[in-house]
Amino acid sequence: MVAVGNPFENLDSAAALLEKTEHNAEAIEFLEQLVKALPWEPTYRLRLAKAKVTAGQDVDSAQKALSTIASDPDVAYGVRTQTALALAGMRRPVEFGSAELNLLAGGSSATAADQPFFYDARLRAAQSSADAPVKVQLLGNALADTPTRDDARIPLFQAAAGLRSDEFARGVIESLLRQQFLGSVSPLGSREEEITPEANNTADDENVPSQAGNPFKVPTAQQGQVARTLGDLMIRLDRLDEGLRYLRIAHKLEKGTARRKEISTTIAEISARLHRQRLNAARQPILHEALEQDRLVRPRLLARSAPAAKEAVKGGTKE
């Protein structure tokens, strides 16, 4: 009988599925075969050791294997970084040949992690910090040293937006927007696009760009959060048309009924404001030397105020 195809071609995907669903004990068998077939590939050894630690099988030898990978200068630094993170809180050798890897494996304060080119250490420290200004400092310094990496941009954007540092937050996320992070629409384009007040029409969702093919991949739920934050941020910057675009994207990506309703209400309010602005632009006079106007000048339209609540009648009678 002749075997057809590579007998190991499905092992990786099978092991990855079991790891994703937290069936690490079952994944060990597949990962052991991969390690035997490709002993020169450190990522398989890393995944096998992590699965054994998580499953509680042969933990001591697994920790030694992790330490060996983290200390090996011939292994790619990104793999060594993942290994050091896997060793966090475990018994390990004191030295990995890198101060940053030592910090990642042993844990550190934000001050210790905030060193030049300690990108992953800064990112980890920011994730552990509940102080928004500290997050902004760590992530901002990480991006300043390594602007080609994008994994710190979204958390930095969210932290800066939470502090109402709106212009800074927009600058942080701008490169992802140019990569069509939220679809093919260009939020940096013209602000003259006509927007009507019928924002709750479900047809609006048909015009929201697809998320397929984006170069920077994040979960859909996180894309929705970013779009909602961007919408609120653009509104605060008085860029209402751009804010409306992002709110519509957030509305499409949002799965919760209550939040979708809340976003729909905001969309309707912003659409009404834009519609009123355009009407007022057509009603206002043009200042020039001639007194004649090419339009009918009318009073400025104002937003409707909520009707005052009627005063309750005491005792059922009116005095």
C-alpha cells in the first residue's frame, strides 16, 4: 500500500484547534509528532511545552524546555519573547541573555519596563497597569522606538481617547485607518459627502464596507469598539460626518441589542445636526461688498429643546 500526501500536513491545524478550545491534553499527542518530524522548529517545541504545563503533564521537563528556548540566541527573538511570557510566574533560570526577556518572565514594574526598545516589556506592563496615563506613556514610548509594529496602537488609542487626548489618539490610529483597518472607506477623505437625517434606515448598513482582506487582523468585537470610540472622538472634534461613518460601522459590528439601539439614537442625533448645519449654511447671508444676496436669507435654525414637564397637580384640584 502506498501512502499519498504528507502524513503531517493536518497535525498543525488539529493541534491548533485543540489548543484554541483548551483541550491541551489532547493536543499533546499531535504536537509531539510535529516536534519529532520537525525538531528544528522551536515554535512546535514551545507549543508542546505550554500544552504540557497547562495540562499538568511532565511540568518540570516542560519548564526546562521553555527555559532552553528562551535562552537560545539562535531562536528568533519573537519566539523567545513568547517563551518568556509563558514562563512568567514559573520556576526558571535567572538569566536568559536578555534584560527584557528576564523582565517578561519575572514580572516587573512599569518603571523597570519603560526602557529604550523594550517593546514587549512595555506592552506587557501597560496591560497590567490600571493607570491610564501610565498606559499612554508606556505604549507611546514603545511606538516611538518601534513605529513599524502596530499591536500597541489600539490599546494606546483607547487609553488616549479615554483621557480625551483626542488629537493625539487620532494620530495614533491614523496609520491603521490608512491600511483600511475598518474597511475600504477612507475616513480621511472629503467632509463634503451628503448625509441625510434618516440614519436609522437599515439600508445604511448595506453601505458599510466589508471587513474582509484587512492587513491588520483583530477580532470583530474589538473593531466595533474602536469604531465606536472613533465615532465619539470625531464628534468631540466637531468632525461630524466622519464620526457618523464610524458610528455606522460600529452599529453594523455591534451584536448587543441595547448597544445597537444606543448607537442608533446617536446616529439619528448627529444626522439631524448635520442636516441642520447644511440648512443654516444655505440660509445665512454671504458677506461681500454688494448688498444683494443670491439666496433667501432666513433666521438660523436651532435644535429643538425638550418640552417642559407639566407641573403635577396636588390633591387632584387646581388652586
